[in-house]
Amino acid sequence: MQVRTIRLDLAKSVFQVHGVSLTGDKVFTKKIKRAKLLEFFEGLPPCVVGMEACGSAHHWGRELRSLGHDVRLMPATYVKPYVKRGKTDAVDAETICEAVGRPTMRFVEIETEDQQALWTAHHTRELIVRQSNQVSNMIRGMLREFGYVLPTGAEAVVRFSKSHLEGDQPKIPKLANGVLGTPCYQLLGLSARIEGFSKLSESYDRRDANARQLMQVPGIGLITASAIVATVGDAKQFKTGRDLAAWLALTPLNKSSGGKERLGRITKKGDHYLRKLLIVGMTSRALMAKLHPEKVDIWTARMLTGKPVRLATVAIANKTARVIWAMLTRQANYWQPVT
């Protein structure tokens, strides 16, 4: 009996595989160590391999695809409904073997190594930004205890940190000034690393044609452009622009029933990092629209006039996601909408 579909349950050291035939009968179920995994698949004829889109899934997807197998990654939330009872590696393997054959199942595109490398740079930068915010808040809190309040904005804390380390220290106890030097020094180091990652994204955007095109869209800068290229990859995996917007959780939650349409807030279940970048960029776009209304298109002006600011920025981000899909799939430049 020849195996046609294999479910691979990923792990760090020991993997669970479950193979079925064309008729759905179980052919084998076994555990395989990491070092023997590729050797095992080399001895099999080309078949459909289903995996959950989790850690190391894209790596193994590329490796198995190079051996001639049809690899399909599935979101874990879409596989969960097929679990009958309990949870073991063997049950998980059998579950996805069933889910991978469903005609309505949605799959995740396998990312390239370059995409994952760029994704790593973005999430490392995001971690450093969070750390920088924590240290900045700590410095503000320490100074406020002694009656010193810094101006708003991250640059104000950086300027204070530089002056503090240069000897221009506030009139507070010597011990407090000594302790304050540590977070000031740390903040300057984090700021330098953030600037370094920003320059890295800028150098990538200069080389990548898709990133250069996306930067033509108002509200999309070098960080957002490279993040889109790293995360979305081939936009043709989405049938329409709305599918991309829904993948980013920028579309309203639909709970319609009985012929009555009920649309709620956005679901926030998509890629939170990319969604945040788009909404922040569109917030900047809305601010520029208020400062320079003569440069704003009619649709954006109408959205900002008739709706609350946050609702309008999310709606603009939704439309921008559809524009991004059109630009990437058609390899077209951005054009300013009139209506």
C-alpha cells in the first residue's frame, strides 16, 4: 500500500509522522529523530506533506520541497477543530493528515531564507524598541520622584541621557545621580542599535524593487516597506486585496445571521506587527492631512471628516492593504486616488 499523504508533527528532537494511502487507510505511524528525518523522506515517493505553521516549519518545508514533496503548511487554529479527543503527538499527526485533505483548508506560503532573515531583523529591532521604551519610562519615573519632568517624546530622554553622562546632572542626591547613569548609558546603546537596524532596512529597501515601489504609498516608510516584503512575500497567494486585509485583521468581524448583516470591530487575529506598522503609518498620514489638507485625496479627507480618528486610520490602513496587494501582484506603481 503506497503512502500518499503524510502528516509531520514538528518538534525539537523527535518528530511524529503519520502516513495514509490514497483511500485514507493508515500506512504507518512512527517517531523519527531529527537527524534521520530527511533520510526517511528521501526513501519515500513524492507525496503531500502537511505541517502546522509553527517554529521551524518553513525550514523543513523548504527541505522537503527540495526532495520533491508537496509541502502544505496550515495555521494551527485551522487544524484544532479536527482534533477528536485528547492531545498526543500521534493524535496531532493523524489530525493534520485529515485536515490537509480538506478542500476549504487555507495554507501558508513557505517563506524563503531571505524573507526569514529580514523578518528576524525586524523582530529584533522591535524587541530593542520595547526595551528602549522601558528604560525611558524608568528614567522619567526616577526624575519625577525628585520633581524633574522631562518633555514628551523619546528624543527628550535621549538628550537628557547624553547631557547626564557628559556631566550636566540634575540637583539630586549623588547616589541617585550615580544610579541614573546606568539606565542613561543603556538607553544610548539601545538608541544606537535601533538606528543601526533602521539603516539596515534602508539599505535593503534600496536594493529591493518591491520595497521601493511600496514606499511610494503615503504613510509607508522604509521600516514598513521592508516588513511587508519580509512577511507577505508573494502577494499572489491571496486571491484578492481583501484577503490580504483580512489576513492582517484589518477587516471588521462579521457575525451576520438571518439575513441581517452585523459588522463589528477588527478581529486583531492577524499579523500584529505588520498591522501595527500600517496603522501607525496611517495615523501619521492622517496628521499630515490635517496640516496640509490641500495635498489629501478626496476619499481620505472624507474618511477623516466623517468618522472618529482611530476608526478612520484603521479604515485607511484597510484600503492601503488592498493597494499593496494590487501593487505587488501587478508590479505597478502607486497612483493617487481622486475619488
